[in-house]
Amino acid sequence: MSNNVTTVSSPWSAFSGPNLGYVMEQYDLFLQSPEEVEPELVLLFQQFGAPVVVEGEVAVASNAAAAPAGDYKKVLAAVKLADAIRANGHLAADIYPLKNRELQTAQIEESAFNLSAADLAEIPAAIFFKDVPANVKNGKDAIDYLKSVYTDKVAFEYNHVVATEERDWIQAQIETGSFKQPLASNEKKALLDRLTRVENFEKFIHKTFVGQKRFSGEGLDTQIILFDEILKTSEANNVENVRIGMAHRGRLNVLTHILNKPYDMMFSDFAHVSNELFLPEDGRLEITKGWTGDVKYHMGASYMRESGMNVKLAYNPSHLEVGNPVVLGTARAAQDDTSKPGQAVHNRTKGLGILVHGDAAFPGQGIVTEVLNFAKTEGFTTGGTVHIIANNMIGFTTELQDSRSSVYSSDPAKGYEVPVVHVNADSPESVALVGRFAASYRQKFGKDIIVDLMGYRRHGHNETDDPTVTNPETYKLVSKHEPVRALYGAQLAAEGVVSADEVAALDKAIYAEMQAAYDHVREMADKDEHKHLEMPEELKVEFPQIDTAVGAERLEKINEELLVFEENFEPQKKLGKILEKRRDAYASAKIDWGHAETLAYATIIQDGTPVRFTGQDAQRGTFSQRHLVLHDKNNGNLFTPLHHISGANASFSVHNSPLTEAGVVGFEYGYNLENSNVLSVWEAQFGDFANMAQVMFDNFISGARAKWGQKSGLVILLPHGYEGQGPEHSSSRMERYLQMSAENNWFVANCSNAGNYYHLLRRQAALLDTEGVRPLVVVSPKYLLRHPLAAANADQLANGSFQEVIEQPGLGSKSEAVERIVLGSGKVMIDIADRIKDGEGFDHLHIVRVEQLYPFPKEQVAGIIAKYPNVKEVVWVQEEPKNQGSWNYALETLHDLSEGKKLRYVGRPAMSSTSEGDADSHKAAQAALVEEAVAEPVKVK
């Protein structure tokens, strides 16, 4: 044995005599009532077991002092000190490049625990570690070692993680040296090359394209290194797909150096030369474009690495964090196998989501918390996301005292037990190690992890902004601070890895490479034809004609199979009777909304199209109308009838979602982007709840095709209808979707018949993965779900198709007598149908239900009006207030259709609220508008 090493395998060697007796008594108490034992002793008991020192267990070097019998309280204080370093070392860590934050060391000083260096030196090192690190001889060495690993340029927060296995793994990575493996010389040179490219890319654009915004990542240059190491580690773990989301800052550098968009291709965007001239011919880089386009720092791309790993950077608007759920939706879709019947099979190891957040946005934007909450939910987990906080230490012009109420930007994540690693962005090697660590943790535990990349912002909010106007002190420091490339180049030169001349030569060579790329752009400018992209021809078709009929025998068999439960499954008694009635309903032409919808999904998965359906109560349905997932009344076991349909060729998944709108809508939109052959459906609990997701409709669903060329077939169900439930549960605010309607960007439908809804879903499924696909917004019913006048019959399902317009049965047979044509959509048309019954006494009237509001079926309606030569007025009826609903949207078209006839509005007057607040007022207003709509025109004498 060496003369300078003490080998200790038990901390109890620090105790003898009365102190050992006391500890043994406390252990007996620990076994009976652990809450009565001092926490520090509990920790030792849990870690090392019973306090028994076996003779010969402790080997002491011949020239070393024997472990003292000493004061057990000193040992406990030392344990508390070690715990404090592990828990609070991050507050004293060297993680701020500008050194402009006061470090807090008081909580980890020996004096705070009434300890001296001599006290610590007498305590065995084994009391602090399961495996004592090399060169740690005693307690003083142990404390110094812990400070060195917890207060360096990487700082860890993991005490809030509940799972012992995770905490032990993280602690072992930090304290055994596994985390801090030194880089080889070639790895260091590669880091320098990478940093030189990152810096010169920004410098070249700054000098060449003066005054053009790019939202540079300067000050956080090592973000590219972080990405590199996450991707390389993930490749080694056989991750096949990586989906990245980030706002505009630093995006151009990520596009260039992570997605490998060539320099000339990027410079062409600044020079207003078509970037398609520079698209690599190997096909590994893919970009999409819309016909209206977007600014360059919102654009995304897809790149296939040599390993076969596919990396996508999502397109993102200026709304910072709103792309987070979209990216996680794409990641989940990349992990799901939807090719087989039953539930989609989720394999988290196949894909990885990486989200880059701003330091002000992470605590400031609620959408961040929404996606953190997805992490362990069945339908929305992605098996762990790597979150990167691109920490500029400033938000636009706002310093942290006005930006948040927490110590770190990352603090909101602690409630979700997400470990946090803070790292100094001016330490490239530390950043590289953190990237490996983060990817490894995620892959091992299937959990989120946060990397807080602590840097600064070299310029203002954009490159034309002068930050000294609002943040003079910060930018005095920035102006004097060398970029990380220069700092690291000097470090490597001092280490002898490269010479100072080699650092300078590399800098010059890479800048010259970029100059050559730009020269190429200028040479190609004369060949640029400046083609203007136009809407695809397939998207110009307003009313796609698709055969949605299904054979009667096939439908009847499906209906029977939906009523067969697995052995020993017993549904709740009342529900069992409701479902059983569907057998009779199918035969008696009383197929209600939920029944027709289920049949539609069954036929769709038989056709080979997977279905994914989510919403806060999607499985049962908000109005207890759906019952896609059944619960055994005896044991709560689940049974999904659609998983047992013969001939199914694709998966069916239905998930109740968290009480979240923006996050879930974004997630489903992303899921559909990634897996474009899946019929993705989201249902709002009530239609007005979609207000909380308005940004998703405004910035993604309505305009992404035109801006970015991204196709989506997402279905949005918005329960809507005036039944006296007050302002918040009447209107889905359909006017907002109609206002955004243009360029055939989506369908907006307000059906009055379950069979028509059935064919609408089947039409949407058939359009998936085609050029003509577009989202579908359905103003779905509440009251009509079980209304007999809204029911379908089997023949309609088997042989029908989606009807953009439906004429009221029993009216219009006496064409010469018709003087008024009433147009409208949705529930109010059933209220009117209920009023006129079989039509007797209403020869003056014809009623037309507009089932598809956008695109408006103008020619079909015009053809109907033309059949009635004596029509004097055209009426638009709606139950929504005049300034809401579809009136203002339809007005211009109605004016054209009326052709000099009187055009009249029937409905509620303009209101600031969406409806009356009580049932009696509603009933009176509804009855009045129905009567006005059907009344015989006043004869003019």
C-alpha cells in the first residue's frame, strides 16, 4: 500500500467510544421512527447502512493520523457542507462570461458550518462519496474537490429531481470525473474551426449586407457546438430523427452550420438572388416555399446527415415560443408507428426534440409551461426534450429585474423535476461536454433536461439597434469583451495545441471562403430568372370531387363489430344501453352525430389512413356523445372498439389532452406536418376555448402554406350553438376563421346533418398527402348531436357524398309561389326546420343550408335561386349577433347573388358580448328570429 493514501470503505471509522454508541442508538431509532433522527444522520444511514466498524475494514497508512474519535457533530456539519455544495454550488459558479453577476459563496463556506480546514482534514473522504475520487485523501480534499466540480464553468441543479436513480446518475457523472473527460487535440482544433466559421459568418454578413437584419447569435457562438455534440451523441444512440425549434436569434447560423445550408445559398437570400440556384444536388438538404414567402430568419429546412439521421429546423413566426408545441408534435409523429391496427406504437428512442428558448421568453411565455406539462402525458410525451436556453441575459432592452421573479430563467422547469445545467458560453470545451451529457441523460431516462447557455448579446435586439441607449453599463462590458473564438484561440495557443499564427491563418482562410461564396452569388445573379411562386393548381380547386361512398354491407358489418366487447368486459349499465341502441338506430335511420363519426373513423382506418384524435374530453366527448373508449364498470379496464374492426389497415389513437389549448393545437398541427397521411383531429371542449390557441390559427394553420409551403390537413372541431348557456359556451367565434379565409387556405364547415359530417371527414381523409390538402375547421354542434332532424340514415352514409349545400326537404316544390329564399348554416337551420315541420303553409318559402361556408358555394346557391322566378327577397339568417357569425363574411357574395332582389339580415342585433346571459332571454330572442325568418312577406298594396 502506498504511504500517502488512506483507503476507507465506511464513514463509521470516524466514530468511536461514546460517539459511536450515540450513532448506534440513533440508528435503532432510525429503524423505528426516522422522522425523529437528524436529517444528516438519516442520509448516512440510508447511504452506508448500520454504523458497525469491523476490525480490519479500515486500513490506515503508517504515517497517517488515525481517524479521530472526535465530535460526531463535526462529521454531520461536514456532510451538510457537502450537501450545500451540491445543492447551491451553482450560485458560486463561474458561468457568467461578462462577470457582471455577484456570486454567492456564503452558503458553501466552511465557516458557515463552524468547520475549519483542520476539522475537515480529520474526517475520512468516504463519508462524502460512494467511490472516492483519485487524489482525494481526506475530508478537506473532498470539500475542495466538490467545490472544484460544482463551481466551475458548468453548474448543476438536480436536487429537485425526485427519482433517486436519476440523482445518483447525475451525481456520479459529476463527481467521478465521467462528465469532465478532457478533449483530445484534434477535438480542440475542430472546436476552433467551428467557432471560426460561426463568427466569420456573422462578421461577413454584417460587413457585406449593411443594415440588414439577421438577429445574430453573437455572444452565444458556442450554441453551434452544443448542437453538434447533442446530435453526435444522439447518432451514437441510434436516434433517427431530430426536430429543432427556435425563434429568430441565431437561426441563420443554425441553418448554415447545423442544417448545412451552403454559404452561397444563405448569402443569396441577402442579395435577393433565388437561393434555388445554389441548392446542393445531393438532395440531402430540403426547403419548402410558399407563394407569399417570409423573412429569412423565420425559415426552416431539413437535412439528412451522412449517418442517415434526419434533422429538421421548424419554420417559426416572430412569436418566439409558439413553435414549441409544433416541434414536439413533429417529434412525436416521428416516433409513432401508425401502420398497424390498434393504438399507434410509440418508440421514444426514434426521435428527439430540441427546443431553443430565449432567457426572457422561457419564464415569460405560458406556452413553455404548457409543453413542459406534456412530458409524461400518454398522448403527448416525446420521451424527453432537450431544452436550450439561449441566455443573452437580456430581453430586447429589458434587464432581468423587470423580466422575471426567479434567480434563473430556467426556474419554472423545476416543478416538473427537470434537471438544469448552466454553462458558461465562453468555455467551448465545457459546452461540448454539456451537450454530450444532456443527450445521454435524455436517452437514458426519457426525460426533459435544460441546458442554460449563459452568454451575452453582442449587438442590440437587431443589428441596426443601438443598445447603449437603454443598457449602457452592460454594453460597456460587451464592447471590451473578446469574442469566444479569440479567447479560445489564445487558450489553445497557450496550451501548444496550435500556434497564434495558425489561429490567425484559419480566421483569414474561412473569411476568404465566405467571400468566394458571395462572389459566386454575384456571378449567378445574371442567370436568376426571379420566378414568382404561385399557388399550386390543385389548391385552386374550391370543391374537390371525391367519392366518399362506402358499401352498405361493409358499413353494416362495421356497425355490428363496434357493438362487440372483449370477453369479460362489462360497460357501465346506462352506457351499455345507449351503445346497444346504435344497432336499432342504424336500421331505423336515426344515426346520430357520434354514431356517424365513429363509423367514419372505422371506414377511414380500413382505407389505410391512420386517425389521431385529441381534446380535453375526446374519448367520451364533452357532451357524452362519442364513447370511443369504454371503461369496465367493475375494474376500470379500457376497451376501444375501433381497435377491433376487421380489415383495419392503420392505427386509431384517441387521447384526452391536458387542459391546454394553444399547446395541444400546436402539437397536433406539428404531428400532421410530420406524418401527413394521418387524419389528425383536435376538438375544443367548447368552441370558444379555441380563443386560447388563436396564435396557432393566426400564425400557423391559416397561412403556413402561403408563407412556408407547408401542407396540413388538420381537422379542428369547435362546438358551437346558441342554447341559452351564456356568452362563453355559445359561439366558437366562427367570424375569426372566416375573416382569415383566403386563397383556399382551409375549409370552414357548419353542418346540420350527421351524414354530411360523416362524408366531410371521409373527404378530408382522402385529401391527405395530396397537393390539394388543406385544414378543415368544423363549427360542430352541441344541441344537434342527438336531434332527430340532424340524424343520418344508412343509405346516406353508404351512397352519399359531402353536400356543400342542402335544400330543405318539403319546400320549394311550387316554384312560382316562392317569394323568399332563406340562407343560413348550422343549428339555426334545424330550429327553422323544426318550426316548419313538413312545410305545409310555407309555399312562399324555400330554405337553403350552406354546409360549407368557405369556400362559399356561390354557383350552387345561384343555381337554386334561379329556379324560383318570383323571389323578391334573399334572407341570411343566423343566431349569432350581426357583427359576429358569418353575415359580414357572406355579405358581398349575397349581394351578388340577390341581383337586385331585397337582401335582408335576420338574427340578433350587433352585440359586444356573444350572446344573452340567461336562458329566458335566449329563448325569446331565438324564437323571434326563427319567426322572422319564416314569416310570409308583407304584401305591399
